[in-house]
Amino acid sequence: MSDATATPAAPTHGIGAILRHAQYVIGENKVTGFAFGLFLLIVLAALIGPYIVPHDPLASNTSAALQGPSAKYWFGTDQLGRDVFSRVIVATRLDFAIAIFSVALVFLMGGLAGVAAGFFGGWTDRIVSRIADTIMAFPLFVLAMGIVAALGNTVENIILATAIVNFPLYARIARAEANVRREAGFVQAARLSGNGEFRILLGHILPNIMPIMVVQMSLTMGYAILNAAGLSFIGLGVRPPTPEWGIMVAEGAAFMVSGEWWIAFFPGLALMLAVFCFNLLGDGLRDIIDPQRRT
Amino acid sequence: MLRMVLKRLMLAIPSLIGVVIVTFLLTRALPGDPAAYFAGPAATEEAVAQIRKQLGLDQPLPQQFVRYVSDLSRGDMGVALTTGQPVAAEIMSRLPASAELTLLGLIVSVLIAVPLGILAATSPGSMIDHTCRIVTTAGVSLPVFFTGLVLVYFFYYQLGVAPAPLGRLDVYFSAPPQITGFYLIDSLIARDGETFVASLKQLILPAATLAIFALAPIARMTRASMLAVLGSEFVRTARASGLSPGTVIVTYAFRNAMLPVITTLGMVFSFLLGANVLVEKVFAWPGIGSYAVEALIASDFAPVQGFVLTMAVMYVMLNLLIDVLYGLIDPRVRIEA
Amino acid sequence: MTAAIPNAPAEVPLLDVRDLTVEFSTRRGAVQAVKHVDVTVGKGETVAIVGESGSGKSVTSYAVMRILDRAGRIADGTITFGGVDVGKAGEREMRDLRGREISMIFQNPRAALNPIRKVGHQIEDVLRQHAQAGSDDSKAKAIAILEQVRIARPDERYHAFPFELSGGMCQRVVIALALACRPQLLIADEPTTGLDVTTQKTVMDLVVELTRQRGMSTILITHDLGLAAAYCDRVVVMEKGRVVETANSHAIFSAPNHPYTRKLVRATPRLGVTLSDLLPEEEGVARKASRASNGANGANGAGHASSDEQPLLVVEGLVKEYPRKDTGGGSLKSLFKRNGAATAPEGPPPVFRAVDGISFSVRRGESVGLVGESGCGKSTTSTMVMRLIDKTGGQILFDGEDIGAIPARQFARLPLRKRIQMVFQDPTESLNPRFTAVRAIADPILRMGESMSAKAVRARCEELATQVGLPLEFLDRFPHQLSGGQKARVGIARAIALKPDLVILDEPTAALDVSVQAVVLNLLQDLKEQLGMSYLFVSHDLNVVRLLCDRVIVMQAGRIVEEGPTEKVLGAPAAAYTRELLSAIPHPPL
């Protein structure tokens, strides 16, 4: 808060001020700038990746199987002679989409349920908290395994399972943030100004919680990608030959012990960079929103 | 203290009930006919009908639930389709392998992460602080199966110092006589040094993989909570009273800083138990994780269900342990119970 | 080193701070928090350092102890304590000094104690550190010290954890900790801020008595000039990092030299002054003149109120009960409670009566003070009258209508809502961080006012801003870009936007510096006269109530102990409790 006074000349209107502050933070913090660049790269790969890759990601060519990285095959080829580079790039769209959809889904479910629980209390709170507690009683990845195994082995269910296991996190944060604001001075003042409870929730409380939720979304994007890749690594969700980072690592795992490291290494590296990027971005966003809560 | 433990035990009961209900619902949510699912793809119509009756699937849902609970209370988790073996027995025999791996991973990560976090917090801006920041940010971004594979590549394929990632013990060794089920402990009890070394060698890479994975959240929390406590008013009072840095850091700061870290351990366990599944697959570790993965691939649901339930029950118990540990340190919880 | 101190010549002061400059390195470069400060404290002398927030008074004392944050450093000047150059002393030497020769007590006593260590052990830590006790006698010594700070049953309290003690008791433990090694200098940093006035008196009397007994010197750091002058020999006034005046406490009130001191002295509410006296001279005179011509003079301008007409607000037999909560409650415990709500069926929960059947009325144009210490039920009462929470029993009649019968949740939608408004205690917290000033002021107009064009709303907000003295260029700023006083003005503008009949002022100046308080109090008085509103003024500060209110209601433990005209209640109190409250107010020598 004190930091924002650092730019007193800035016009006070929402987006402009935020952008200016973002610019300041990114300029100040090169790591966040780097993460932002990486993020743009990921988005680019997801959008136009399939149209620019040098080889067909699905075309096998047994004569060119298991070749190491070269000028022709930048990341080498796998056991079926498919180009690893093309597959890694094309996989971006699927992994990114899984993460985006599951985070959006859990934001809608958990965020709204949590805000309502924190603001209204009573039965709403008891029900939401009970659901969250029950999910929390499971190790999250294990529950996700169980859900996908039971509901069926599809990408949609991977998204749903990832959203469900993240539900308690969102619900709890939103609940706590709404709860501390429930009797805050500005909320009481809004009541005095004739605002109904729903209008207070949507017009006064939610906008104040959004920044925190956005940071959370950025941080859980990374976890969502890891979770989905982990599930496909053990054979759930995406099926071969679809290019997806987790399944590509799984396919390349057997070749690690015989020295063909590139098959598993590059998709693993892509996975790691994507998660790394979202984590850094989340930390950077937190700095923008609340410079005092840096860790 | 005893009252607190008892009270906390009571509070674990709703969680356990929730766990049982969810695992029950998961089975019933299976797409299509669960009986056909359990009977397997090649079963005839009559066989499916028979299985339906046998499983009680022709009865209404509440009755099915009662039956499910009564089976569970007798330790019956059903039979694995692929092997024909009872799930419960299989899980019990594989559990020590998973537990040994997970616990060793946790111990190693705590031993590294806590001092790292404390040193980083007590000297902000130093080399060790930067190391800590890099380790924590990079650590949470590493897919655990990827770390495992990279370690295998370097230490087995390139350097040749690690054994092949194929289970708990090299084929030339036989398992030590089972007492605890932990090979490290059992081989020590049997005074079998060679087996001890051999099983330790097998354990190092998978345990290191898990440790790297768990390192980040623990170190991050230790650093943050230590920083918060060092900035607190009672530490300022302790400093203003001239207490030595050792007393301030150990007696005043450290014990308070550990409280949030212990709470974080709950989350770390959640991650570890999940990561354990992936690590077991990478290292062909004969634990309950790889049992579940094999069953998943064979679309054999009973073992998966048993696995989810076992993991959840263990997790609830671990959380219970964490709360008791918390109570040991924090008098506010202990006395008010 | 320490042995040399008692032999120091008498004319050498115990503490001598010369030309002290303290710098903090921030993201925007070095900032000087303390600039060229000189302070001396003689043996056995009690010196106050007084200043408003940001004046550098606390930083000066931290520099003396050398416990500045990492970012702060002594950039210039010398600090000599008993012959030791604090700026150059080694860390080990400083450690011996802290706690043994100089010790410190802080504002929030509960936070100043290690929450998970027995208080007796914490005292022993200090005793042993400074070799004042060995392992055999440290316990006995710790108990003896607890006894000296008048803690009852000290051998039991020795085993207590801070959370098991009350706030006042924790402050005694903190004092015990500070005095355990019989230091020569005690630095008390706002030791009573946040405490009730009667507790403040007990704590200050105890500190003064113990330090006198031991022949110690004391530095009292405070924002309260009255407290400083009442308890200290000399007062050092600081403003923006500089010492502007040093004088003995008699002189500071009777003949303040520096303009800032004069402003501070004038702004401090005290006996025998009117509201306009609080303002800086020129403004105050102008204000007084305009008030005189309006026919109303300061606080006692109850000219609008006539006794025969129906009162605006009548409260009868008002009761509020809460289920009694368990004492204390760690976060984990409350978590448990939420998890297992049904596990503790220990009979019907006993109730706690926060407000216990009180009756009073407020006439049109009248301003009534509701005073009492924390927990007396004054805020609960005002929140019920405000219709933000529901009552348990009794009646609240507003303009003849029983508004107490309308559930709080529905009240927001009624036309009556706009006739009762409120100014909140904390101006920062009462403004939505994501609303600009103009949006905040416009909120009630948009929700409850007649529908008008955006332009008209803007015009009305500008009119209101002018009325409360908020420059128009601040209207488009967010709360974090406004000062405390400006935020208070926004809150007031919002409250009067729809011309309410009754405004509840909930400690509206408690979070403000005293000079800002003076301006805001005058503003409130002017607005009342212009708009003919009634005020229900909730406060713990009798001096402020005296200035603004026509009548006073004194509450204790949920009941009214005394009520009547301000002059009578505060001039010749009938109830013992009122007398106790009045005598606890520090009276500076005049």
C-alpha cells in the first residue's frame, strides 16, 4: 500500500495505474520480466505451434527412429521416428488448455463458494467447509487418480479432477478473505449507504478479493499442469499417440536407462519451464498487488 | 495433553466417514455397469448378473453402502480382478516398501530444508538466502517423475554409481527376514551389512527424488515464518533485553517459527503421498503406488479403490500426528483442549 | 565498563545524544528518519519525547538501544551512555548494556512476550543472561520481581503463559522483564497506548513508583502531550525527525516557544478550552467570531434543541446478549471447533450481556456523548441504534417509529436508512480500497438518493467535498493516496451526503493525530450547526466529549451509571465510576 504512493503523479484510474505499477515492478524485478516473456512464448506456442512446427508430430518414420538431437531433428526422434521438437511444441496447446480450463473451473466453483461461505456464514459456510474438509482428507494427487479412474479416462475428466482437488484451496482463501471483510468498516459503510447484501458481496467484497484470487490462479496454473502431466504419466487421461508432455516423458522413460535421454528430457524440460514460469509469474503478481507480502 | 489427543481423535472421525463415503461413491460413479466392469470384458451375461448379485449391486444404494462399510470393517477391500488376490492383503504386504521410501525422503528433506530456511532468514540478502530462493522456486516447478528420470540418467547410465532402477533390492540379494518390513531396519536387525548397503543403494535415488520434491515447500515456509517471527515484537523485546543471539534464535524465534512449518507438513504429506506413486513407477518400486498404477492400466478398479482408501486413512492419521506434535510445542492448544 | 558508571561525575548526563541522524535505506534511496537530534537524560531524570506519527521519536530510542531494523543505520552523531560510546561499541558490549543498563518496554504488551514460553522462564532468561542469578536462585528471583510489579499470586503466575494473562497483567510482566536487572535507564515506548484510561493510570503510576524507588532515569515516548507533561520532568518535542523544542513540562504548556509546539499544545484537548481554541491561533479566532455571530458558541450551542418536542431517538430497555465464547482461542482450536461443531454438548451456552437494559434519548440538534472504557457496551449500543446488528430486547424509537423491530438485514433497503448515518472510527478501514473518494461519497446518493444524472451526482459530491473542506483535486484519488485527515473528510462527506437526521460518530478521531483531530472536531461542530443534525458521539476520551457534546451518558459493564448535561457530569460527577474515569485522565501542570 505504501508503495503505491511512490507513483503519486499517476492518474488514479484502475487499469492505467495497475499497468504503470506492473511496468515498475517488472522493471524492478528482472525475474518477473523473464517469466512474463516466457509466458508470452508459451501462449504463442499454444496458439500457432501446430502451424509452424517442422515435422508432423504424429508421423512415424521407423528409419529415423531414436536419433539424437541434430540440425534436422532439434530434439531428436523417438522410438517411432517422430520428431520430438514438433511434439513438444504441439503439446503446449493441450497442456495449457487443461491448466486454463481447470483453473477457470475451480475459480468459479471454489472461489464463489468460498466467498459466499465467508460472507454469509451459517449453513452455507458449514456445507462448503465440510466439502472442502472431505476433499482435504485425501492426498490430492491420489484423489485425482481415483476420480479419473472412476469417471473415465478422458481429458475432460482430467480437467474436472484437477479442479476438484484444488477446490479446498480456493474455497479456503476466498472464505478467509471474505470473512475478514464481512464486518470491515467499508462494508458496514456500504450497508449504511443502502446496499443490499448481494450487492455488497458482488460490488464491494469480490473486487477486493479478486487480486488475491488472480495470484492464486497463476500459482495453481503450475500445479494444474503438473497434476495433469502426472496423471498422464501413469497412463490416465490423454492417450498415445497424442502429443502431451506427461505421456511423452512416460514414453521416453524406458530409454533413459539405455542412454536415449532426449525423448523424455525435452518434454520434461518444457513441463518444468512452464510450471516455473507460472510460479514466478504468480510471485511477481503478488508483488504487484501487495508489495508488503513478498517472501 | 491426553485430553487433547483424545479430542483430536474424535475430530478425525468425521474425516474418516467422509473418506469412506467418497470412495464408495467413486465406485458407484463408474461409467456403465459396475458389475460388467468388475466381471471383466470377457464375461457372459449370466456371469455379470451373478457378480451383480454377489456384489449386492441389485440392492438400493444405502444398503450397498452398509454392505460396503461392513466389508471394510472386516478388512475386506475386495479381490483384484487381474491376480485374484485379496486387495487388503496385497496392500498390507506392499505398504512397508512405500512407507520406507516416503519416510526416508521426508526425513532427508526436513534435515536439509529447515536449516536452509533458518540460515536464509537470519541472513537476508546473503548467498545462502539466494540459494534458498532459487531452490524453493525451482523445486516446486520440478515434475517429480522428471527429476527421478534425470537422476537415473546421470547416476545410473552416465556415472554408473547407482544400481538399475528396478525395485528395492538387486536380484542377487534376498530380502532380510521380515520384522518391520523396512529393509534398512530389518537388515540391521539381522546384522546383514551387505543387504543393508544394497537396499540403501536402491533407496538413495528414489528417496532423493522425493526429498528434492518436498524440500521446496518446507524451506520456503521455514524461511517465511522465521522471517516473520524474527520481525515480531517479542523477538525485539528479547533483543532489547540483551539476550544472546543463540537464545533469541533458538528459544524465542525457532520454536515459534516451527508452528507454521508443522502445519505445512500436512500439505507436504499430501504432496509426498501423491508423488510417491510417480516415483514408484519411475523406479519400479514394489509399493502400493505401483500396485495401483498397474491396476489402473488393467482397468481393475478394486485395487485402485483400496489404494485410495488406504492412502486417505494414512493421511488422516498423519494429520492427527501433526496436530499432536503441534500441541506439544504450543501450550495454547494443549491447555485449552 | 559498568562499574565506571556510578562514579561518573554528577554533571555528566547518563545519556547524551548529540547530533544524531538515522538513515533508512529504502527502494527509493536513503531516507533520514531522525535528523541532528540532541537529547540528554540526567541521572534519575524523567524525560518525555513527544511527537505525532512519523516524527522519529521511536527511531531515536531504537538507535539508543541499537536495535534498528536492518535497513536503518546511525548515519551521524554520537550516543554516549554512562561513558560508553553506543555508536562504536561492539555487539557483545551492547548486549551487556541492553537489559542490564538500558531496558525498554513496548506498546503492545501481549505481543512483546514469547507466546509459548512461561512468563517466569522469560524473566529468568534475562536474569541469567546478565548473570543476575544462577540456576539455583533464578526462580526465586523471578517470583520476587513478579511480586514487585504487584502481580497477585506470583508463584502461580510464574508458570503462566502470556495468553493466560490479561492485557494489564502482561504489561506488568513486561515491566518486570525490563526492571529485572535493575537498569539505570528505562525507555518506555508508548507503554499505555491502546489501554483504557484507568489502566493507563495504574501502569504509569507503577512505572513511576518503581523507577523512583530505584533512582532510575526514564524516557517516555508518547504522542500524548498531556501524559508526557503529567509524568515527566522535561519534554522533548519532535517533528519530522527534528527536535523543535526542549523544555520542562511546566513551561511547555504555559509558554511553548516553537510554533509547532504551540500548535500541538493548542490542539491537545484539556479543561477550560472550547473547540475553536484547539485550532492554530489565527484560524481559531476566525472560527470563534463566525460561531459567535451564528449565535452558537462551541460545544454548548444546543440552541436548536427544545425540550418539549418529541425526541429524535428514544432508546428503552435496550439489551444485547451474546453466547459466551470460550476464553482465548488459538487459530487451530477455532479450526477444530468448525470441524466438529457437534462434539461438545456441554449444556446450554451461558450468555453474556454486552448491553444490559439501557434507556436514553437524543433530541433534535442535540449532541450526546456515550462514554466508557473498552467492553462497556457503548459500541454495541451504537451499532444497534445504527441498525447494523439486531437487539435482544428493548425498543429503539426513531422519530416515533420502532426501528428496533426491523431486522438489520432489511433495514438497508428502507427509506429510513438514509436518515441515520455514521462516521467510523478508522477512516482507512471504512473506505473501500478500490473506490475513489468521489465514488465513495457518491455511494449513498446512487443507492438511496433521487435518481439524477452522472453529472449531477458529481456536482453534488463536489459540493459535499467543499463543505467538508476536501480540495476537489483529491476527489479522484484512491484511499491509499489520501492522508488520514483527508480520509476522515471523505467518510464525513459520505455520512452527510443525504442530509441525515442522526449521525453516530464512533470515535471518529481516535486514529488521527491530535492536530488533525482538532480540525476534524471543529468540522463536525460546524456541520452540525449548518445542517441541524443530531450526534451520538461514542468515545473513550472524556476531554473530547467535553468539547463536542451537550449531554453525556457514562456506561460501565453494559449499564448506564450516570447521565446528564456535560458541565454537570464532568464538572461535578455523581457516580464513583465517573470520578474514577476523570481522575485517571493525566492532568498536565497548567
